[in-house]
Amino acid sequence: MQLIIESLFNGVAIGSVLLVAALGLAIVFGLMGVINLAHGELMMLGAYSTYVTQLLFKQIPMLKPFYDIYVIVAIGIAFIVSGVVGILLERSIIKRLYGSPLETLLATWGVSLILQQFVRSVPLAYGSGVVVALLIALSSPLLLPDDLLAGTKGKFIKAGTWFLSAIAGITTGGILSSLVSKLGRASARNVDVTAPSWMRGGIEVFGTTFPKTRLLIILITLISVVLVSIFLSKSSWGIRIRAVTQNRSMSDCLGISTETVDVLTFGIGSGLAGVAGVAVSLLGSVGPNVGGSYIVGCFMVVVLGGVGNLLGTIIASLSIGVMTDLIGAGRLLTIWPTMPSPLASTIDFFATTSMARVMIFALIVIFLQFRPAGLFPQKGRMVES
Amino acid sequence: MTLLEVTGLNTYYGESHILRDVDINLNKGEMVCLIGRNGVGKTTLLKSIIGLLKPRKGEISFEGNSIIRKRPYQRARSGIAYVPQGREIIPYLTVEENLNLGMEALPGGISKNKGIDPFIFDLFPILQTFLYRKGGDLSGGQQQQLAIGRALLGRPKVLLLDEPTEGIQPSIIQAIESAVKTIISETGISVLLVEQHLHFVRQADRYYAMQRGGIVASGQTKDLSKVVIEKFLSV
């Protein structure tokens, strides 16, 4: 019994990471039909943001007393970092490729390679500088009054904001690299995020120990899912996003600026990848390739859950998480030791992380043969038309 | 007073030339009907006016300002509402949310404009009954009423109506017809209507007849002769 609970718990924790990341992927895919292969790398950026935040809180005297809450701060920072990079990706590349899914696929794959190499060969301090510069440059048109940006004068002002933000970025990079020497050197090696002391250890309930980091991951996921669903169902922007998702040209004719909706949605979807990245950094070490090991799982969740279905996404990610843990850690054998030997040896064969993935994908492929539209296909009058 | 003026409009789908030098105008408080057989470019003209299609040549001005370079959402916010053929209800949004979206064209959009003006429910009582149903679950006629109601909530100056009676049962056609008449007399908006249904065509003040992408006849609807009707309406 205890084993089953432990296994379920671990599975839910792994599934939680998938859920947050897949939620972002599903929102973006649902809205624009864009398959963003760089989504995993946006998670990776979120994980690195956690690492940078941790170092800053450890090494800068002013922030040191608040070291214990750096994880909470990192969630916000990771959301912003990945969101900003996502918005840049949308504005610069994906926007030009709407309606051509194959080109988008290739382009985002290329971006994922660029991002991987970027964290390998650019010192993290200057990487942070780039994000700061982008943040200032992208948000300045929203903050400045409209009449300042009109006409020829506006073009100069816009160019000026880009120039200023470039300077701000370089300064940030310089300051960070002089303050924290580890951030000043480029490194392709994996880094580790250490949890603050209050997050180490576990909570014991009825003789089962639940690690606190995993509890925190589940909590982060829960909050993200609730916030996203409230945002989508209740807020004005949520209604606009849903309208554009379902009928882009008519939403345009009703007075919705579809471009703004695209930017916002891509930012939120990418930001969620960043939040998932924080969770990833708490589960294991962080490297340039960390996104790749999650991206396929995210796509599986989206396919299995049915596009644009929150409940389907939740069930799919949690069940993939639980199965990964059950099969990959070989827990089935521990739970049922008297298993007949041919079955036992099969299960033993699949009891590694990579083989477990093979097994799960095979199961998903079989499942999709029977339900091609996923767990919860869209129903009703509108499907036929 | 001319509210909407289209001059020398040429629109293409790829390489095929659809609209050829179209000139029409619409005055304030006027109902104008576009007639013509299938495939002569009526819908293309409406889509060019709302901005879904980009004309290669020509000019569209609204209240004296050129809108040819404006995006559809900017045209909607300036006061042009579009009810397309096939209604284009947002399917998984409730009737209420669909109606709310109509107010996106008002200054401040749906964030600042809350509460649906009840005159919509006087015009189309069925919408109040089905307020919490999904838009896509309504019948064709109900969707048409929803689409018109949604367009009106943006308090437009011009309403573009594309075949509002197509494929709809006769009792609802009458409801829609009388609603459109009420709207014009009460709010003073202008309507540009594409229609095949003769009874509805006769409600309009003026008509333009289209053939092969161009305007070939125009005049007062009361002068609409049998010959013209037989030539341009597929009845």
C-alpha cells in the first residue's frame, strides 16, 4: 500500500512538470496551430533562470537574508524570462510563417538549437543582460504614450528605446559578471540548483515520506492551472483569446486586435514553460539539453489529452507521469513480487527511464488507434460543420 | 450625406480578377441592397469593405476618411459591423459571451463595456432564453439572430449583412426582416444588404445589381422591374 502511494506521488510530481509545460504548449497550439519545437528550450531557460536567481540570492549581500524565498522569486523571473524570449520568437519568426506549419516546425527547431548553443557559449550574466534589454525594448511601446510614437518622430523614439535597452542590457551583464564570478564564464556543463533548507527533507504522513520539493512542485502546478483556467474563462483577455482560437477572421471583424492576442498568448504559453523549468531544476541537474527530455512528453500530453481541453491535459499528464514512475523505476515488480516470470522479465526489461518512455509511447500509439482524437474529443453540432 | 463610399475597387483572388471597378455609395440611414446571381462578387465586395480581402486598386472611404489601409479590427472599431454569410458564431463561447464580444468594437472594448443592452432581447427574444448555451449549438436561424444582435451591440454606423435569410426557415426570415427594419428606423444606421429573397430586397431604399464583378444597374428599389428581377435574382 505504502509503495503504491509513494509511486503515485512520484508519478504525480513528474506529471505536474509535464502538465505546466503542456498547458503552455496546448494554449499556443490551440490558438495559432503552431507546433513550437523550442518549447523545451523555453523550459530550459526557466531552469537556468532559477539557477541564476539562486546564485544572486547567495552572493549578493543585499539579497542574502532572503535566500530562503529565492524559489518563489525564481518562479516569477522564469515566467518573465521565458515569456519575453517567447514573444521575441513570435514577433521575429513565427508571425511570418503563419499558415505554413512545416516551415514553422523547422524554424522553431532551429531556434531550439540556437538557444541550446546560446546557454553553452554565452556567459549567463550576459544572457540575463540580453533578457533585460529585450524586456525594456518590448515593453516600452506599451508604457510610452501613443502620440509620442506616431510619425517620423516616433521612429526615432523607438530606435532610441532599443539603443537605451541595449545599453541597459550590457550594463546588467557587466554588473552581474563582476558580482557573481560564476555567471561571468560560459560553461556547457550541467549546473545544480540546491533547494533552501526549509525545502529539504520530507513530510511524513501515515508512515510514508513525501519529499518537500515534490510537494512544492505539485503546489506550483496546482496554482498555475487554477490561475490559467480562471484567466481564460473569466477575464476579458481570456474571452478574446478563446474567440481568436475558435474563429480568427471573425474575431478580427468584431474589433479584436488578433496581433495583440497572439503576442499575449505566446507570452503566457512560453511563460508557463518557464514555470515548468523551475520545477525541472528542482527535480535534477540543469543542462542545455534538459528541454529535449521533456518536449516529447509534452507533445504526448497534448495529443493524448485532446487539443484545447484542460481536463484532458490534466488527466493525460498525470497518467503519463504515474506510468513513467511505475514502469521506469520498476515498481510494478516491487508491488507484485509474485508476478509470473515471463511478465516479470518483460517488465524488468523496460525498467529504465529511456525504455519506460519507449513503452509509454507504444501504449499511447495503441490508444490513439482506438481514440484518434484523444481522451476527450470535441463533441456537438460544431464539430461536423 | 455619404457615409461609405467605394470607388474603382478591384479585388483579386490570387490571379483571378473578381471585382472590376466597383463604385457604390451608402448614405446615412439608408438601406441598400446588392443583388446578383451566385458568384458575381457580392460577398467579395463586403469582405473588401470590412477588410478581410485586400483590394489591389481603388478606394474605400468611411465618413470621409480613407480606410483602405486599415485592418478589419480597426474598421470594426470605427463603426462598421459585419454579419457574414454562414454567421460565423464563435462556437464554444456561450450566447452571452458572443454578445459581449459584439461590444469589443466600442471604445474600451469588452473590458470597459459590461452588461448587454436589453434592446437585443426585445428584437430577438430567443437569445435571452438560450443565453447560457454554446453558440455553436444553436440552429441556423438562431445563430443568424445572434450574429445580428452581436453586430448591433457595437453600435455601428454601417451594418454589412451577407445573405441573412439563406437556408433559414420562413418564420425566422420574417423575424429577421422586421428586426432589421426596426433597427433602421430606431437607430438610424445604414445597412448594406446582400440578399436573394425578393420580399426582403423590396424593403431596401436602393439597389445595385452586380454581374461578373461589376455594377451593371442601380436605382430605387420601387422602380425594380420584373425584367431586372428576373435577370439578377435567382428566383
